[in-house]
Amino acid sequence: MIPKKKIDSTMKWVEYSLDIVDMQKMLMATRDLKDKYQLMDLLEIAERKKKWHYRQENFDVNRASTLLQAMLSRAYKTIA
């Protein structure tokens, strides 16, 4: 098992945030009810993990918000 100190909670928070954004888009795009329920379960897990990383000592909110904004703006420029 990896010690909590070695986990970069800031980067993991950003990863989970990006996953949540993608899952929310998929949830809105799908019409199959079974898929929607599966996505909602996955969203719940990802949001719980994101909250856990937010509460860790090595979480840097300024770095996390900067990285998330950069990743989201980069993704939208690539798509458009």
C-alpha cells in the first residue's frame, strides 16, 4: 500500500475532476437508462474520491484550480 504522503492529492483531485466532467457529458448524451444508472454510480464514486483528496494535507487548492482551468481550456480548444 502506498503511504498517503506519497500520493499527490492535488493531481489526483484534478484527474477526478476531469473524469467527473467527462462522465457528466456522457450521462447527458446517453439515452439508455441502464447506462445512466451505471454512470451515476461511477460519478458518486469519483466525487467521493475527489472529496477525499481535497481533505488531504498535501492538497494545494490554488495549484489544483489553475491546473483544472488549464486542462479544461486546452480540451475545449482542441475540440473546437
